Amino acid sequence: MPYRRRKGEDLPGWKWERNTFHRQVRARVERVFARMTWKILRDCRLKGDRVHHATRGIARLHNLALAG
């Protein structure tokens, strides 16, 4: 969980560094999920089942995100 600063205060260096690391990891994970989502949609478009498989795949990704 990223640290937040209070009004009028700056974050200490160690909190700023942890936020930087958190941003980097979060960006990588979000990129992976975005690629997986587009891959599912592309594969479903190329196959015949389209909407059914795409919906199942996206729901599965959503459930994974909720499970953490």
C-alpha cells in the first residue's frame, strides 16, 4: 500500500523509495493483465465463440484481481 503525505508535509526518503518500488511493480502487473486481456479478446475474435469466451476470460481476470 503506498504511503500518502499529509498537507504541508513531505514524505521521508524511505517512504518515497517504497512508493517508487510500489509504482514499478504495479505498472508491470497492470501491463501483464492488459496483455492477457487483449490476447483473450484477439483469440476469441479469431475463433468462432467470440463473446462467450471473451466474457469468461475477462471475468476470470477480474476474479483474480479481486482475490489479490
